[in-house]
Amino acid sequence: MKSLFLIRTLSLSFVSALVPAVGLAQDTQGQNQEQTGAGTVVRGKAPVAKELLKVRFPKPKTFRLKDGLSVYVLEDHRVPSVRFSLQIHAGTLFEDKPGVANMTASMLTEGAGPMDFLAIAEATENVGASLSASAGPDTATISTSGLSESEDSLLDLLIQVVLHPTFPQDRLDRARSNRGGGGGRGRGANPAGMLSELSSKVFYGGTPYARSAPTREQSAAITRADLVAFHEKFYRPNGAILGVTGDVDPKQLRAKLETAFADWRAGNEPLSLPPASFKQQSVTHVYLIDRPGSTQTVLQFGAMAVKQSDPDFIPLTVANRILGGGSSGRLFQNIREQKGYTYGAYSSLSGGQWPGIWGANASVRTEVTAPAVSEFFKEFTRLQDQLVPADELERAKRSIVGSFARTLESPEGILGRTLELVQNGLPMNYWDTYPAKIQAVTPAEVQRVAKKYLSGGRIQVFAVGERKEIEAGLARFGELQVVDASKVSTFGGN
């Protein structure tokens, strides 16, 4: 049964269409399938509903505090709980020393104001709350949640860790000793992590957007003074966003927030992301990391895509779902179901405030590495050369909208979608029109974006595996370059 919250906030056409849309997201599972040269034909599938799934996206109450902090409040009085989520421009893109942003965020809960880490843990446990802090590329996020009767305690806890962290030296020493597992390489501790870091270097070059996970040595070099300085410089209300959802009264909450954040002062730092120039590659390269003794090859493919605000992002989303957005995608059906090279082959699309990557991946047996790469390229080419059949396109679009609908089943999900709009500079009606824009994508548009982003040497190939077994086969697909696993973090790209 759908929640009362959804019934109140979504239109009747949305609710009535939601069931078939969600079902279609899984309509290739548990049904008879026939493999043909043109792709998979699903037998016994339910007919595709033609009604447009519509959304009336609930709008949070918004206001700005005197210090400049923007607040978004979404009321939900069904359950006596509340959640605060504060996003600050203090991510890794702003650090001068590798690892400082993440270390600063993680140390917020190790000591704040008059409390040490044990007192913070006890204060959280005493009211049955949760407290977390982490840093991403552009923002640091500090969240706390619990019963609404503990609203004042939760807010005080949030204020203490954000405004008054103490960064105790003993806890910093402990954190540094625990960083950089697997030889201190963070993302590079496993093949997929190494390829993720390497592809970041290739696509984003020497810009801050290609920053590597810190090495063990770099983590060890972080001092308490570094954390204090980073916090002082970037933990400011400039451009910060506070999302609140749950059993709250917006009017009373605003007064509490004005008092709680009264001592928070805006800084002089610019709010814009670091400038950088991004461009599509024009020659396909194959980047190989040798992993002696490996019985499989981990493969990744990628091409520079666009920001979420770019008009091409919508048709790219549809094209990605067709290519490999799930078990019904072409890559999975070809490389797993037809060829049996892997347990799964998928594609993905990223994009936010800066251009993301349209990528694909699979782990295959060493002996079928070259044939598997060939099949990936066949699917990339097929998407460019042949118009997508109408029924396949329709199912992909319904799957996308159904998946989107499921993210609206909780107030936290809706508020998260709203904050995404704010962070990525999208219009506030973006989600209202999202289903209609997805549904409007045509076969010609899918073909157009496939040609634009997958042709002309734009695809780059990344592999980790037994070099002596796979190098010759991989060299057929582009200019091959062997990359030392220990030097991924300093790789300069092309």
C-alpha cells in the first residue's frame, strides 16, 4: 500500500500509473526470452501502458537565515521524527592538501564544544538519534535524525559539531593510522577502484576534478592545524543548505535556527567551483594495469558526457537505460545471456555541476577479454547505427520513470531530490516535468546522442588483468598504454 504521504502529494494520474510503471521496470525478469540478431525479444511481457505518468512534486517551505543559510523544510506529521541534513561547500574540490576535506568531516564527531567523542556518542545514544558527517567532491554533509521530541537536542548536537569541533590530537592520530587500507591506496585497493581513479585522471586531467584518494603517506602528513584551517576557511554559511524533514513546525523551527546559528558568520571565499576546461577525447586509448595471476579481467569503458543541466542529459539517460541500465539492457543480454562471458555487464551515466561520464563495465574471464571488448563496441555501434525499436524504447522510458517514482516514497527522498536541484543549479520545476521529458525522447534522439558521445574515438578503455594474456588482444581496440598500478595517483593522462 502506498503511504498516505504519497497519496496526499502525488496526483491521481501518478498513483494510478505507478503500478504498471514500476512493474515494467522488471518486466524482463522471470519471463521467456528469445535471442535474435537484433537483440532480445521478451515473450509474455505485459503490454506497455500509454498513459503519461504525471507528478505533482511537493514543494518544501523555504527561507533564508540572517547569516545566509538557505533552509528547506518538508513537513511530515505521520511519524514523530525529524531529520536535519546540512550541506556545506567544503568538499575535496576545495582542499589544497589531499585528504584534508574528508579528514575534517570525519573528525567533526570526534570532539566538539565541551564534549569528547564518548560524550558525543552518549548524547546521540541517549535520545536514540543518529549522527554522521562525510565529504564528497563539492560538499560536506552533516546529518542527524531522531524523534521529534528531541528536536532541540538534535539541533544543539548539529551546531556543536559544525561550529565548534575540537579536532582532538589523539583521535586524529587514530584516524590517520586507520586511513589508506590496502597499502594506503583508498580507491586503488581493488581493481575497480584503480580503474575508477585512472579514468578520473584520463577524463579530468590535471584539474581538481581528478583528485586522487590520498596515499597512506599523504594521510599521515595531515596535521591538526590543517583541519583547523580548512574548517575556518570553508565551514561557512556561504551557499550552505539545510534540509529538514519530519514532524516539525516551520515557523517555530525558523526562530530556533536563527538563534542556533546566530554566531555563524559568512566567509570571504567564492562559492563557485574551481574553473576547469573539459573536452571529449578524439582517439581511443586502452589503459592496461597489469595484475599478475589474475583469472579475470576487470573492464571499464567511458566517454565524457555532460552536466545534468545540459539538454542532452535527458536523452542520454534514456540511451543509457537501453544500453545497459539493468538486466534487460543490451549489454547484459548480449555479454551475459548470449555469450556467457560475465555475471553482469552494465552501463552508467553521471552528471552534476560538471560534465560526468557515460560508462560501462564488466568483469570477464581472462581468456574472453578481447571477445568481450569486441561485444561492448558492437553494442556501442548498434546504438549509433540503428534506431531503437519503439517497444524497447517505451519500456526503457517507463522503467526510468518508475524508478524515479520510487524515490518519492519518503519525505527524505523528496527533500533529497529538491536539494539536488539547488546544488546542481536546476529549475525548481525540473522534477515536475521530468516524466514528460523522458517520455518525449524519440528513437532519433537516442541515436543522435549515441553518435555524439560514443563515436570518433571518444570511448576510452580501461582494464586490470594478466598483462601477458590480454595485452595483444586489447591492442586491437586502440592505442595501448600500460600503467603501473603504483603510479595511478600520479598518472598524467593524454
